[in-house]
Amino acid sequence: MTWLKRIRDGILTKTRDKKETPDGIWTKCPECKKALRSKELELNYYLCQHCEHHLRIGSYEYFQLLFDEEEYEELFTGLLAKDILQFADLKAYDKRLEATKEKTGLEDAISVAQGQVNGKNLIIACMDFGFIGGSMGSVVGEKISKAVEHAIEHKTPLLIISKSGGARMMEAAFSLMQMAKTAAKLSLLAKAKVPYLSLMTDPTSGGVTASYAMLGDVNMAEPKALIAFAGPRVIKETIKKDLPEGFQRSEFLLEKGFLDLIVGRRELKTQISNLLAYFEN
């Protein structure tokens, strides 16, 4: 049937007039591919009711899940990345930053807040994958540094929730410098005997894995989270060997001693408060 005949028969018009499902009502599980009601998903800790897959969520969703009564104070707002190198790939970096801020409503790939978790004070620095793949740029490094300083000053434990594709290539060496910067700051936190908990979520990779994500007093991960430095294809081409199935998932890393705990999202708040109580004692 030709396009012209479809117009004459009214088929094309009928197709265009077909009512679409309103955005935001349904969410597709990336694991089992089943449709989930978004409201029910929110009430279920953003876990698939069919396969228990942990869907990716952002910093503010974690703040709401963890802080008592969803009450918290956001810290260090107003820090914005700049296109110092005048970098351009498919799009100029400054244009990409503006477009991403408008799309996500975020200032950068990390947000920091303080509040209470089951009555215990905690500072949480949480990454957002939706902001240029959760990439680690100068703002991410600066916010983590400021969070560490704040934790030391107020003797308050720190939790960093990582979700990142790694270093932000648009900032080149400025991004790579954040690995050393955050590691040095966390060493000061250790000297001050202030607890640091690290939670790795899907995905945690690249320079984030190679720096602050793996430096916690307790290193935790969500179930089946991808945690790696380089991707499996790059590793296979480098070592010329087949790799074990699931070797970059949190369960494999726990078995090999790279992680201390795997914590499901339902138990996360209780587990964190238990760890805080342990460090208090």
C-alpha cells in the first residue's frame, strides 16, 4: 500500500491520532523487560517486582530513601564546571553542560547532603549517572573534597554513593587529577578517625573505581552492580584470554575479597545505621 493511498484511506491520519501512553506512568525493567508502574516502583525502592533488579536512580532518590523523614540539607551548591580547555567532540563542552543541566535539573554529576539515618548523623555524597554518564570532573572532585572537610570539622561519618562511567574526558588532565585529590582528602578523613562508607552502584567504573570508590572503611555494593576499571572487551583484547562470566559484577568481587558487603536497597538504610553504630562503639 503506497503512502498516498494510506492518506486517502485515512490510515495514516488514524495512526497519527492514536493516543500515546502518558510519559512517566510506566517504566520498563532493563533486566526482565516487563512493564512496571512508576508509582509502585517508587514505593518498592525502585526494585523490579518481578526480578528484583535494582533500577538506576539519582542522588535525590537516594536522599529520600536514606534520610529520616526525607529531611536533609543540601551542601556546596552553586559549584559549576567550566570549559577551560575549549573542548569539542560532537558538541562543544560548554553547550553539552548547558543542555545536560537543563535536561536533568542538576548542577553536576554529584550532590552532597547531610541529615540523619535512623537518628545518626551522616553526610552523603551521591553521584548521578544522568549527568554526562556520572563522569568525574573537577566539580565532582571539589564537592567530595569539601564533603570530607565538612565531615572532619563536624566529626560526622561520610557515605559516597558511586555511579559513574569514569573520568570526564572533556576535562582531560583536570579530571584525572581528581583521583589523587580525593584519595589525599580521604587519607585526612582516616587520620581524623571519621568513618567513610563507600557504596558502589551500577555502574561504577574507570577513575572512580580506581580512587574514592574503593577506599572506604567498608566497601559495599548493590546486587549485580557492574564494578570495573576497564570494560570486558578492552581487558580481553589486552590479556588475550576469555574472562569468567560475571567477573565484573558485585557478587564476583565479593567472592574475591574486593568488597565487604552486598546490600539490597530494602536493607540499605538499616545496614548503614548498623555500621554507624558499630563505628560509634
